[in-house]
Amino acid sequence: MLYRSDFDAIMPEKIKEIKELFVKKEFSEIMSQIQNIVLNTFRLEGYHDKALFLKEFDDILDGISKHLNLEADNIDLKINNKITILIGSEFYNVGGHTRLSREFVNLTDNVFVIVTDIYNRCNEGVEYYRLFQNMFENVPVVLIPPGSILEKTKFLIMLLKNINPDRVILMNHHDDPIGVTAIAQSRIPKKIYYHHADHNPALGATISKFMHVDSTPYLASKCSKYCSSNYLPLMYDQKNFDVVKYNKDQNFNTICVGSSIKFNFKKSEENDYYPKVISEIGSLTNGLHYHIGALADSEMTILKEYYFDHGLDFERFKYLGAVNNIVEHILRVNNPLFIISFPTAGGMTLIEALSTGVPLIDIRLNTNTNSDSSISYHQSQSILPSTTFQYINKIDFLYVLQNIKDNYYNIVQENIQYFLSTHASAAVEGEARKILFDDAMCT
């Protein structure tokens, strides 16, 4: 179940149609259809957290890549330049994918960042481009001009032919075929594909010509079913060495980080319904709950109504929205407990939280989380420290709270040591540089 592409099973006619278009070399139509299908399905219940791969589509994009790269081979290639290209669909002020991209850029001397702009947001004006320039200071950022997906892909192929880099890092979004198609059959010696297939199917994750890199041991083991995958621990360049504040005589305050897509706001009958869980925990801690991450007005309304209907004080819910520095906000909270986002756990946010030593709470209320199809559950479990506590029910959690209260600083120190040895940039940088620059590790 986990390793096959469900698209072939439920859309045989669509797959057949796209293969017929391939014979006719209708590449523009094919790429548009593939992007649209993935964009509109990868978060649906049938695929979200259940499937990683889109092999049928990968094979087609690989075939298109061969055609397009052969067409562009009239350029006289010389020895590859010692240049690294990082290709992303787009980047944000918040989010682990962007932060990891910046970590990779910081490890290289001669690097370009190329933004495919798959959603054509550059039409919003120059400020959209300035956003990327500010994110990657002192690094050239190229924004692919507006056009069809095929036009953007051809532009990228010719750009790469002229830059002639010796390595590329692909950080594409799940539905973005541009970078995948441009580099799959290129002559670039080292093509690193960093899996955005974290718990949803993504284009490019089965192409064997890429050097595949996964962010958790669990995902590396699963992706190795299709290709040899390298495990590179999530890394965070720690700038603030303060630790969380604790006073045994004060109440605990909880913190949760993530945009609304990581939480259950729709199925109120489920045990992991976000308003229910955080209000239950709040009733046990008697403290405040801080939410970091974008929530829609409709979701804030759901929270307010739930608190009101259950006689709870909504003033104890503190919405901070999207923030640039999660660590700073955790350190501002007294007696913090960090609730890992649920039912979909975060990656980089968890690592950043660990750097402060804050005790971690893992929500385990959905009986389906132990299913082999729950990818996000297994990947988060594979990187959690042994000091992580679980919230299973209110009665058991009272004992958990007492345990944390009695051992808070010991837990903090254990979490910090785990972070420093496993996820701090200083600990991971050597392996990252090996993946980036060791030519023996090319595909």
C-alpha cells in the first residue's frame, strides 16, 4: 500500500490519456494536466498521509526530460563549473522547507537560487521577488519568467546549460514538475532531490537518476524501496543558546506550532479535534495556550464557539499567527510545554523547539495512528527523543504533568543534549557537506 502510486489504480483512463499525449509529444498539455491532478489530490483523504509516490507521472516527466534536453544539446558543454544551483517552487517567511533551503545555501560558496514560480505569483509585482532576495542574502536569485509550465521548463533547461553547474539541489513542491523535468535527463553530474514527499505523494520521488535525501530514518527506509536514499537529519543553526524558563510554583503554559492544515478543525466527533484537545489540556494545566502558525478567520470562529459552548475562557487562547522566529517566542513563555502538531506532526518546528529544551507532548488519541498508512505518525516517532511525553487521556496526563513538574530541568537538559548531538548544524554539517560535495556519492 505505501509504496505504490494510487493514481494508476483509480485513474487508469487519465493515465492512458496522458500516455497517448506523450506519443503525440503534447508536452505542454501533459505537464499542465499532471500539475493540476497532483495539486488537487495530494491532500485528499485517499492520498494524504497514505501515499508517497507518483511513479507513473515520474516516468512520463523523465521521458519529456529526455526529449527536451536532447533538443537543447546544441550548446558546446565544457567542464562543469563549480557552482551549486538550488531550485525551489517558491519560498516563505515561515516553514521548514524554506529554512532547510537556507541551510543548504549557507553550506556552499558558489550558489544560485532559482525559483520556478509554478503558480505564477510574480504577477503580484516586484515585492514578490524582493521577498526571495531578502531570504537569500548575498546569493543571486533568479525568478523564472511567466509562461506555461513547458515554457518555464525550457527556460530552466537553457539557463542550466549556460551556467553549466556541477550540482543541483531540487526542493520542489509536491505538484511542481518544472525542476524535475528540467534536470532528470540533464548532464549535470550531481542531482540531489530533497524529498518533499514528507507525508504526501510528490513528483520526482521515484526518479533513479537523482541522489535522494530524506529527513527522517523512517522515510529513508521507505523511499529506499524505489531508490537508494540517504538520511540527512533535519538541522538547525542555533543562534540563541538560552533555555526555557521554569518556576515550579506556577502553572504550565502550552505552545503549538503549525498552520491549520496540520490540525483537525472539521471532524468534531474525532478524538483529535483541535479545539477539544487544547481545551482539555488547558483545563488540566490551568495555564495559557499559545498557537503559532496561520489560522483562517473561520478556524478562529470555530475555536471561539467551542470555548463559549463549553463555558471556557477564550482569553486563555493566545493566537500569535505566523512568526519568523519560533525559538524566540518559546523562550518568552514561562513554564512552557510544547505540543507537537497533530494529527500531522511538523519537522523543523520540532527541531527548533528541541533546541530550547522545552518538554515535548505527543498527542496520541487517534486509534488509526499505528496504521502502516499513517506516514506522518511514523516519521515523527523516528526522530522524537526518549523524553517525549504522550497525551492519551485526561486522567493519565495528570500523572504526566506531575512527572514533568518534578523533573523539568532534567528533561530540558536531556532534550538539549539530544538536539546538540543529533540536529544542531554543527553536528549535521559534516554529513550535509558529504552529500553535497562528495563526488563519490553521485547517482
